[in-house]
Amino acid sequence: MRPPWSMILFTTVAGAAQGLMLGLVALDAAVALGALPTVARSLFVTGAVVALVLGVASLVAATFHLGHPERAWRAASQWRTSWLSREVIVLPAFLACTLVWGAVHWQGGATFWPGLLLALLALTLYLCTGMIYAAVSVIRQWASPLTPLNFLVLGLASGLTLGAALVAFQAPALLPWAAGAAALATALGAVTRGASTWRNATLAPRSTLQSALGIRHPRIVQSSQGTLGGSFGTREFSHGAAPDLLPRLRWGVAVAAFVLPAIVLGTQGAQLPGLLLVALALLQWAGLLGERWLFFAEGQHPQSLYYQRMG
């Protein structure tokens, strides 16, 4: 499939905002229970502001995917059957709850119930976003429980890495805990994304040129796509990149999104200054942009058999 950059930006940026808030809510709960030392409330307020900025930026990116942005409100009308409609409802609710949670921290109030609701909304949003693609049964590379799981784990990894940078600036005593959590989430992301890549590589195709044409000859060569110009099928059902780009990009994603961040966070994260952790978070995000591009490019619609060769 064609990787839409608006959706790549939306899912990675919103995913980082959700992961950041999940980490801060967990930290807030640990401090309240006495498991970790008390930290300044400014850490939570700053984190909420960062998550809101990321969430709004992801919404702006998503509007570029709409043919008629002025009709975007109608997307919520099919919430009973559409995961997209549910996502459209849950995302503003998540941002509103983030605003409330940050405001309660600013005022010095109790944050247990707002934090619990915020965590539930973040997890629900991961589920909605992932199921938009996992529910497309015709694209078998997406139709797997690994799809929403990867949206969750990879968003959590990027959010926790960003959270570790915030902790380095405002609560350095907690940096070993924050960096360790980010390293663990990054390593888990490597495992779940690796499982998804292995699954997609070993899928046996349900349709072939032989079965589509009803011809049993073992060798069928397509010499032309049958039209002189481009079409919706050639634009939307093919990523259009050279075949050797995907394996090279996979190696780059593995290093930038998983290997390097996990090693640095796991070995040096507790000593790194905030600016270097911000740079590491940006590097990981760049790797996750490549990962999400691969996610879309790996999706194979059956009709792409017809467009294997361009005229």
C-alpha cells in the first residue's frame, strides 16, 4: 500500500503523546504510594503541556489525509461499527483529560481519578488506532493482533524515552527508573515488531497470477499493466519504491528505533543530560517514522497482483 505521510506523522506523534502520559501517570501513582520519592509537580504539568502540543500537532497532520476537512465531524457518526469513528471520539477525550490532569496538578489537587481515566483513554486510543488497520482482513499483513500491540508498545517506547528527557531536566534523581522503563519498552518493541516482520515474511499468498487467471502454467509473465497512464490502483495500492529499499530501511529502523536507544538507555541513560536524551528521543522517533512507513508499505492488497509491472 502507499504509505500516507499524514497518517505516519499522526500515529507516531499521537502515540508518543499517549506513551508519555502513561509513563507520567504511572510515575504519579508510584510517588503517591511512596514507592518513589516526591517530585515537583512542575514535571507533570510540563509533561501534560508537551503531550497536548504533540496531540494537537497529530490532529493537524491527520487533516491532510482528509479529502474534505470541513466534513471531519461526520467521521464520528459511525461509532457503533467503525474503529475510525471511535478513534475520532477518543482522541479529543484523551486530550481533554490530559488538560484536566495537568490543571489539577497545577492547582495541587488529587489526581487519582483523572489519572486513571487518562490512562484508560490512552490505552483505548491505541486499540482504536491499531484496529483501524487490523480489522482490514483483506490486507493480511495488517490483520493480526500484533498490529494494535505494536501501536501500543512502540508508542509507549517513544513516549517513555521523551519522558526520561523531561525527568532528566526536572527530577534527575528518578532518571535511572525513567531510563530503565524506556529501555525495557524499547526492547519489548523490538520483539513485537520483529514478530510482526517475521509473520509477514512467512505469509503464504492466498492469490497468485495462476489462481486469478485460472491458468495452471507455472510461469506467467506480465508484460504490461494494461493501461497507458496511472490510476487509483497504481497510486494507492503500491508504495512505488524500489524493491531493495525495504530491506535496507528495515536495518536502519532496527538501529535507530530499537538497538541504539535500548543500548544507550540501558547502559548510560541514568547519566545522560537532558539534551542528549532529547536527541535520542528524536532519533528514535525518526526510526519509528521509518517503521510506520514500512508498516504501510508491507500491506499487500490482492489487486496489486495486477499492478506488479507498470506499463
